[in-house]
Amino acid sequence: MLKINNALSAIGSKWMIFFFKALLAFLPIQLSAQQHAGQYDVADIAYGAQLFAGRCVVCHGADGDLMPRANLRSGTFRNASSDRDLMRVIRDGIEGTAMASTGYADAELTALVAYVRNITNFNGSGEVLGDPSTGKELFNGKGECLSCHNTGLGGPKYAPHLGKIGITRTAAALRRAMQDSSEGMLPINRELVLETNSGELIRGRRLNEDTYSVQLITREGNLLSLDKTQLLSIEINKTSSMPNYGTLLSEQEHADLLAYLLSLKGPVFEGLTP
């Protein structure tokens, strides 16, 4: 009886192995989609959808399935097994095929990959779409962004220049920075509070720092380079002076401002007043 039970157990194990192999063979698309699930921000997906509609739709179609040998809805790609590979294919194209190089920046590639990975389940109808021209008015007016930032050849220099922010920061990163400016602030942009040997306090945004010196720009726009032997202390202020626009602007205004920032891709300058 023991031998019979062992034989039945062995047969059962073999059938279980066969069943799972068959399941894996029939579900490559679902497993491929699941390994990427939940790792993409909705802001990047939505921005990727806009980029896709503006260029990729010509060949791939509105649903991404117009080209049989490159069905984007399948979730699996012959020339891209990872997101990094997919970014490379979108940027550089595939030699000998209709897939030409695009020249998209990393922030745009991040958005496109996020959209392609979610093309089968993303419903843009629930997203509040922003208008760049309205966002520009908010940037120049209600948002008071020009009091610290600039996008052209002139203007304030204390806060980071935003002339190319649309290709240097992703949609998700920009949205986080607007909703919580301190949380979304890059470490290099944090304000320094320096105390000199004479007791003077100097505040400014760090531009560069090494073992022996630190360079910064003050709120007045002055560039300073200080030897660290002249300093008693260097304090890093992790609280941003930028307002949290998530509470100051409506959902539509927030979307409009984000749309404008994403449109700033340089190198064309709009003059002293953007």
C-alpha cells in the first residue's frame, strides 16, 4: 500500500509540474504585465499618453496595435525585455525597420515607457488634462513663480532655472514637487545657512562644494565662493521656501501648471518675461 501511495504521489507531482509549465506557456503576456504592475506614477502614464498621441500614433495606431509585428498591447517585445531596453529602442530606433530614432529626453522616455506598459488598462478619461497656455498665466501670475524662478535669459537666479525642466524632471517628480515642495526638492537645491568665523550668517543655494570650499548664490543673486576655513558651521535647510501648490491651487490649475512646466524643453528662450 505504501508503494502504491508513493507511486500515486509521484504521478500527481508530475501532473502538477506539467500543469504549471502549460500555464506559463499560455500566459506570457499576463506575467510580463504583472512584473511591472504598480511601479508607474499616474502622472508619467498620462504624460506618456500625450506624447504617444502626438507622434507614435501615426505608425502604432491609437490603441497601439496597428502594427502586427509590434503590437504594443501584447506586453512583450522582441527587442526589449526590460524598461531600460524599451527606452533605448524608443530613443535609438531599430535599424532596418520603420522604427526610427526619436531623440526623446530621459524624462519623456520615462513617460512613454510608463504608458506603453499600461496601455491596455489606462483610461485617460478620468484624468484632468492641463492647458500649457493657462499654466503659463498661472506661472507668471497667481503662482508667483517668477519671484524666484526664470525660464528665459533673464530674471531671478536664486531658484533653479526652469527653461528645460520638461526634459530634466519627470511628470511624476514635478507633480510631487508642486504638492510637497520640501519632499520633492533635490538635495543640490537645498538652501545652505553658513556661519562665518566673524559670526555673520549667509544664506544661499549651493551651486558646488568640495572638500575645501563651497560656492553658492544668495537670494539677491550674488555669487559667493567661500573657503571652509572661514566658516564655523554649514547647516542644510531641508525645508523649501516654495509654497505647496497642492493646497493653494485647484485640481485644474495644478494640471495646467504641470502642463506648462512639461512644455519647457529649451533651448528656445522666450525673452526676459516667459
